[in-house]
Amino acid sequence: MLIALGALVFRNGCFLLSSACGLAAFDFGGILIHGLIFGIFIVGSQMRVRELAPPELRGQAQGLVNMITAGLGVFGSNALFNAVLGSAVPHRWPQAYALAIFLSVAVALALLFLPSRRT
């Protein structure tokens, strides 16, 4: 999961550079790494839940993690980024990508330093 979050920082960094400098090459870099990020993050989170959840609750726990990441996470991030981008045109893309980088680093640090239960 930390690899996926690192790749997410890289992706948002590419988009930040593209929006700030106007170089399309950075857009291609961000697009190419997109599938890797979510593949690793989704599989990694499901594997982590499989490690930690009791066998009788494993399916429900994996469904809850999926709802949080794919449901509540997407809803919350859309609301947050709509507030950052605002209704003015052109949008403030560099600020939105900088916020995404900050949030990705914060989650990665939380995963690194928060204690976890080992089975």
C-alpha cells in the first residue's frame, strides 16, 4: 500500500508539473502510472484486511474497506476538490494537485507510524 501511495504522490506530482508548466509529457507520466496505483492499493488493502480480520468477518470487513475507499473516499474527495477548484475558469489545478500530494503523504505517514495489530 505504501508503494501505491508513493506512486500516487508521483502521479499527482506529474499532474502538478503539467498544470504549472504546461508540458504534456507530465500528463502522460501520470496517466501511465494510474492503473498501477489503484491495482496495488485495492489488492493491498484487501490483503491487509484478510490478515487482520477474523475469518468469520473477513467478507464483511473487505466490503466495508471497499465501500470506504471506493464510495466514501471518492465522494469526499470530489467535494473537497470542488471546493478547491471553485467555479472560476480557469480552475486552480496546481492547488488541487498540491492538496492531493499532501493528503497522499499524510496517509502514507499514518500507515508507517500508526501501530498495527499483527496476527
